[in-house]
Amino acid sequence: MTQPTEAAAEPAETPASGPGTLLLSPHFDDAALSVAGLLPRLPGPVTVLTVHAGPPPADAAVSWWDASCGFTSAAEAHGVRDAEDSRACDLLGVARRTLGHPDGPYGGDPGLPELVATLAALPAGTAVLLPLGTNQPDHRAVREVALRALADRTDLTLLVYADLPYTGHLPGWGGERTDEALAASETWGEAFRELRGRFRTEVAHAARLDPAAWARKRAAVLSHGSQLAPLALDHGAFLAADGPLTAERVWSLTPGPGAG
């Protein structure tokens, strides 16, 4: 296991050959928001797989979230967000894959069958990076479907990332006692406590991004420009230079209940 570190993320290197890392991003912007700074440290090549990336039904009315982002149709929202994600992944230097599950407001199968099939086909040695699911039901659903699908895959490495900006609302986020504070938080710690009740968790990667790393991450996040106004309403000054996005965290998961 990679030893945890609090140093700033380094520039991306040419991806190594091999099974690499599959990062499960529930929505188009989650990879950039949560782990853009740590991506260069993950076993390469890194592929971002967006789960809820399918087009909405042709007759779908625009969702409340997409309307809040300024879109007047569901199709317009999907097309713009897909293009935004392509730009962000190019900036981050990672491969990009999408699944056909529509975003939550537009329906779809809660069992996420395309995700299950994709995970079943992963080569041995792949590291799979899952969202923690802090206070976000779509993230939690992706995590749970993936954990069930991978329950017998002892040939894979399981990792989980703090989904930002949600987890970053924790007071003292990114400090020396982050895990203890997260486990004790009634507001922000439920998903983390639940996971620690089922797996042994250890910090695999952690970073407080330096100015250069933050500038790279900010550029990727700004690629998802259609989402920023409503995100700010829900999460305040989440793009501040000393805000929650500048501290990223990834834990390893090893089967074994009750360990921390």
C-alpha cells in the first residue's frame, strides 16, 4: 500500500502500462471535484468512469437541478455536461469512459447493470476507486453496487475517496485528526462510520494541494462551469484557495469488520 502523505500533489507522469486504476465518478464532475490533485499518485493508467452519463429519455422534462444550472431541456444539459467532462479529463491527463445510466432525476435502473458488467470484466490487479458517499444518495448507491459486485474479487485493490465538497464540510477537514473527526461527526460521518464497520480502512493517499496543484485542479473544476452556480448555493465558497477542495483523501479497504 502506498504510504500516506500530506505533501502537495505532483504533476502527472506518463501512465504506466498495466491494469491501472478505474475511478468511479457518479456524475460528470465528481472526479475533478474530489481527486484531481491525487490522480498523478494513483497506479496508472487512470480511467475515469462516469456512471450516470447516459442521455435522458427523449420526452424527459428538465430536472430541477439542470434548470438551476440554466438549462431549458434535459438533452441540452446532457450534451453540455458531457462536453465539459471531456475537457476536464483532457486537462487532467486521464482516460475517459461513460456508462449509459441516466442521471438520477431522469430514471434508470437502481441496480446499475452496466456498472456491474464493467466491474466483472476488470483485469486482475486493477485498483478500483469508489466514492465514500457522504450525504449524497447517488454516490452511496454507486459505492454499494460496486462493493456488492466486487465482493469476491480478491485480485483487485479497493480504494475509496472522500467525495468533495460534501466531506469537506467537516470542521478541521484535512487536518492531522481528520479520520477521528469524521468518524465522530453526526452530520458528516455516517458514511465513513458505516464503511469502517465493514472494512479495515487506512489512509492510502492524502494531500493538501500546493498553489500549482490547486491551479491545475481549479482549471479542471472550472471546466464544469454549468454546475458552479448551484454548487455555490449549496456549498458556499467551495472554490476558495483555502477551501475544502484543496484537501483530498483516499483510503484503502480491506475486508474485516469493526476496524479503523
